[in-house]
Amino acid sequence: MSNPKKNIKNIRIDYSKSSIDFNNIIDSPFELFQSWLDLALEIDPDNANAFVLSTVSLKNEPSSRVVLLRGILEKSFVFYTNYSSAKAKDLDENNNVSLNFFWPYLEKQVRVKGIVSKLSHSDSDAYFKSRPFSSQIGAHSSEQSSSLTFKLFI
């Protein structure tokens, strides 16, 4: 590789935009998170609520995917998924999860470990009904996380 920037081992970034003053930090981790999320929403509103959700199946197979934060209720992070997706099956088998929010423009990340529980059916239904109609149609017509067969031509 002739271009050193294309060689990933040579990529270097001086992370100096962000620091934490531990002497004057917000006591509540949820308030601190909300303040960082608010900053991220100002800088990158299209991606600020994205996070990596990691689960582990009963076979101890880890799986990670990007999902969207849809709210914070009573010190809980809210996201939605199709109940028949691989993600939902993992959560039914093992409700221990890890979340990782990464905001590159802020040079901040937040890692969360916790236990998932389902919202009420009425909350799930209300969220689904609030989605744009085309999104509702797409959710009904797709089999999330189902296997697809592809041929790769080189």
C-alpha cells in the first residue's frame, strides 16, 4: 500500500477535544449521559441516538448490532425490536446486555451494562403506530435477521 493513510495501522488521531473534570462531574450518571446526548444531538442529530447493542445467546454466541435509542424512562434506555428477530430471541434467552454509545465528533463514548425487560404491549403498540406508514409496512413485510443467500462474483 503506497498511501500510508490507507494502511489502518498508520491511522493516528490526537483525541484532544474532550476531557472530563472529575472534580466537577455531575453526580448522576443518567444526568451526565443526558448532557452528553444533548451535545451529540446538536452536533450530529441524525446519528446521536445510535448505539451498539450486544447480546449473548444461550449458546454463548455474542452478537452486536446498531439500534436506535427511542427514549429514557425512569433510568432505563428504551429501544424497540421485532419480537421475532434474532435480537429478540437472544434477549428472551439471556436478558443481560451491553450498550455502547459512540459520539466521534465529541470524542466521547458511554458503555452501559444491564438487564433488559419488555415494555408493556400498549407502549409497544403506541410506538409502532407513531412510526411513518411506510416504516410500518416495511416492518411487517421484512423478516428481520433472517438468513439470506448471496453469491459473490469477483
